[in-house]
Amino acid sequence: MSPVSDVRHVLVLPDRDAAQEAAEVLGERFALDEEPRLVRDALAGEDDAEDAQWLLVLRDEDGRLDPAELDAFAGEWDGWREEP
């Protein structure tokens, strides 16, 4: 039995609307096995939701998602893929 890898990709998006829209399109475009996890990432010292980035966390145990394609995808919503 081979060990299971815990590979994740994190896409950083500028606001909740962009993150939710991207999450919907992401599943269709990349044929994901599971929904990406949407996480609010407040900037240091900020409590206001307007000052938050939103993260889409994707599991990729099989390593089938291309980091460059994910980065380009996030760029469509003025975001980026965070390097691990």
C-alpha cells in the first residue's frame, strides 16, 4: 500500500464574490473530485470583511492539477496561487 500524499493548492482571491464564483467554475473546468474549501483570511490586525482575502483550498493527492494552470485560473479573478 503506497502512502497517501497530502498535496494541496491554495488560490488567493480578492473578495468573497470572486472566490464563490471561482469555486463554481473551478469544479467544472478541472473536474474536481470534491468541492474546494472556501476560507476567509483576514489580513493582520483587520476585523472588517472588506479587508480580507478569500482562499480556495484544493486537495490534489494524485498531483493531477497543473500549478501553472491554477495560477492562470486564479488570475482570471485578480488572484494567484500561493506557493507551498
